[in-house]
Amino acid sequence: MDDKIDKTLEYYSIKKREILDFVNSQNNLTTEQIIESGEGLEALEYKITALEIAKEN
């Protein structure tokens, strides 16, 4: 079970990095793009936190 959690954590971490790289590489993001990126990061952080807690238990 831990192996599946680790793989999922790795996947979500990669997706998080992709969003951060996208935001940091742009100079002219629209408000909508910023909000969508923030919402995406929020969802990923929630999932990562939940998986880390599950892994501890």
C-alpha cells in the first residue's frame, strides 16, 4: 500500500511543480490563469497532505 501512496505522491508533486514552473515562467498571466493555477495548487496540496497523513497511519 505504501508503494501506491509513494507513487501517487510523486505524481502529485510533479504536477505541482509543473503548475509552479508555468506560473513562474510567465510574464503576462491573466487573472483567470492565476486563479486557475491557484485552485489547482490548492487541490494538489490537499491531496498531498491527505496522502502523507495516510502514509503515517
